[in-house]
Amino acid sequence: MSDHHALLPTKSIQTANLSELPAGERNILKLLLYRLLIAVGEVYCYAETSVLLECEKTIFKANAKNILQKGWKDVLEAFQKTLREKTKKESEFLLPKLEKGQQIKSVKSSVKEGITAPPKHFTEDTLLFAMENASTEDFKQIENAEKKGLGTPATRAGIIEKLIKCGFSERNQKQILPTQKGFELIEFVPQTIKSAKLTAEWENKLKQMENNNILPQNFMQEIETMLLELVKSYENSDFVKSLCIEKEIIGKCPHCGKPVYEGQKNYYCSGYKDNPPCHFVLWKNNLFFTSKRKTFTKQLAIEFLNKGRVKMTELYSEKKDRYYNATVVMQYTGENYVTFKLEFPVKNAIEKEK
């Protein structure tokens, strides 16, 4: 299989008892099944009619679709009926039989006033779609181009997360909005860098390099020259200086007392480069929390660093397949790695007698 292959159900699903799966996993499997059926379904065919009508020297346009074969859309509609949030069904509007030059009499007309609404804010889905289709026309000019748009299917979501982590954008429920810092960056960066056309141009040169039409060192020299000019132009900018901010301290190391920072995959002690180094680190993918279906958030790390223990709810037990509440206690002796243990409230005397 190639890199980033699609998620597909296997033959073993024929003999599997799907009712034994937890509801969440069963729903994800259904999504995969529906998407596979849609992907390999029959072709969706329709006849589209476009008509231009002239009235008092004003041209009006009408479009209509006549569906000839539902194809894969039958499966899509069946899937949409299972959703809690119902999707709007496309209205079918059929035009009568018309001929060029035909005159239509006794036409009723009306004027409807409305206010145009601004474009909706991006959600993660619409932003990923926009990234995929950015500068499409420029990429069409590249013969046999293997990619298009900004990033790849495997990296686009990571780009969005990095923008959020760096403070250039933020999540507001389902929307992704620019922050003030993001607005300043947009104003600051030159148009050549902001344009998706630059990605298309570089992709074109990589293609030329593959065909031995240009030398790799010439391409790299061009990029290096551009970057040096940009750095030289903006090195004394107030905006660049504002980006050079100190890392946020989320707590003190329980072993050496030095500041603890948040990294991409962990929360680490700033003394890791000391001699001898401090090895204190809290991993975000810690098996203790993943097995209990909990995300090791920055807020959790702050509480553990401040108190050493956190009362938590809805911890999952794999052994008993249920959820429970407990206090999680952090333990670190300065060797190996951090461990966690559970503490449960002591039952009162009445409960003990029972």
C-alpha cells in the first residue's frame, strides 16, 4: 500500500459481532463503511440546463438539473438520514421545454429585496478544503503535477494546529479565527510569501529539477537569496521583536525546582541541559492517561506541578469496562520516569458495616 492509504474495512467484518463494539467505535466503523460504498458506487448523472431570458433589455439566467441516475448519492442520502443534524436536501427545479428565440407571454414577476451576508468564518473542514484548492489555476499549468494547494493531506491539519499553538489563530467553537497577532502577521508578511502562487512556482521548479532542466544548487541559491533579503528587510521590525517572547512557565520542577515548559510532545524541565541534567518530563501521550481515555492537557500538568495530585472524573477501567472517579497522584524520585497512582475515597463506617 502507498503512504497515507485510505482506511478500509477488511473481510473479517463479515464474521464480526459489531454489537460488541462500544458505540463510538461502531459509529466510526459505520463512517468508513458508508464512505467506501460512496467511493465505489455508481456514477451520479444529471442533465443540466441553462437558459438566458431577455426582458426589457435585461438578461435573466435560470439553471436547472434533471437527475438521470442517483448512483452513489443514494448511499449518501441514506447515510445523512442517520445523522442527528439533518442536511438540507437539494431542491429539484425542472424547466419547461424551451427553444431559441421563443417568446413567453403573460409572465408574472416580483422583486425580492435582501441583504447579502458576508462569507462564513472557516471551520476546520472548510479551511482544509480551501488549503487543498488554493492556487488551483497555477498548479494546472504544471504538467503531471503530483500535488496541488497548500501542504499535503498528511500535513494540512498540522499546519492549522501550529498556527493555533503559535497564537496566530484560535478556535471559537467550530470556527477558526485569526487573533490580533495573526492580523499583524498578515499585514507584515510581503505578498509574495502570502500567495499560494509561490508554492506552485516552487513545485514547478522541483518538477524541472526532476527532469534535469535546472540544477538543485541553483534552486536552493534562489531560495537562500530571497530569505536573506527578507531577514535583512525585517530584522529591526517591532513586529519581529514582539515574536521573540519568553516561553510560558507552567510550573516548577518537583525534582530541581527549575521552570517547566510545554513542548510539542511533553512538559519538560528547563534543566535538561544542565550537568548533571534533570530528567523530569511529563509526556502528553502518557499510557496511564490514554488507557483511561483522558487527554493530558496543559491544565492537568499545571495542577500536578502545583499540588502533586488531581481529582479526576470519568476515568475508564479497561478491566471492568466502566467509568469511575478517583484522585490521581504523581510520583517522581528523580530516576527513570514519572509514575501515577490512584487513590479512592475511604468508605465511611456505615458502608463498611454493610
